[in-house]
Amino acid sequence: MQLVVGQIVRPHGIRGEVVVEVTTDEPAARFTPGAALVTDPATAGPLTIEAVRPHQGRLIVAFEGVPDRDGADALRGVKLCVDSAEVPPPTDPDEYHDFQLVGLTAVALSGEALGDVVRVDHPPGADLLVLRLASGRTALVPFVKAIVPTVDLDAGRVVLTPPEGLLDL
């Protein structure tokens, strides 16, 4: 599975550099000179990083083989990806990568299927599991131990103990 770690926003200057909006929590590990990134669409890459520097909360990146502004402009909107198999598992047993949670079945303590995790949102405060309920509606579930006491990746499920009415909002 390809994980998006950034997206090229626009060219920067005339020497082929681009502005990259970072979407990974480990930019220093992903955006280093010599790193090759898969692209979406695939016709744009792979791209190998030549140089990188921070700029106003984003990164300015130069890629090998992109010598000028026209080449950089052709990359506008391209997503930069890594393979999930290359991402090491978290060291904390209670920490998960988003891609590990998406697709898990949410069940009640009784074993009743409640829905499926379709994405994980990261607002201020607690992360939220976004569930597609059996009814087709969407529910937001705070990803905290009191409400999600069990994550069983091997069984492909998360156990929920939602407070009364949480899934009805």
C-alpha cells in the first residue's frame, strides 16, 4: 500500500525547486537527500531528492533531473509516497499507524459488528476513528482507551465501548 507523505504544491524560484506540503509525522526520515519517492500519478516518478530545506512550515525540495521552473511546474499537485512495507512498526504497543487501523471492523464488547474504520482524523485533542456504520451513516469515535479498549490487528477489529448515544450523533 502506498502512503502519501507529501504533495507538491507549486514551483519555487527558477532552479527547479518545489514547495512540498508535508503529510507525514516524520519528515526528517522521509525527505532526505538521496531518498527516492514513488509518485501519484506514477508517470511523474519515482523522484529522488537532491536537496531539501524548511520554508514557512513546508519544505523546499530539489529533485534530481528537474533543472528548471518548467520541470518543477509540471510536478504541481503530484503526491509523494512511500510503501507501507518500508514503514517500521511503532515501538509503543498502544500506538498505531493510520493505515493499520483503516479497514478494521469495529465491534461492541458483545461482539456485535458496528461498522468499519474508513479513516483516522487528527484534530486538536484526541484522534478520531471515522466509522462507516452498518446503516451507512458516519460516526466519529474518539480514539482513547476508555472508548476503544482493544485494537486487534491480527483479528482485523477494534472493540468499542461507546458512551450512550455516541454512535447516534
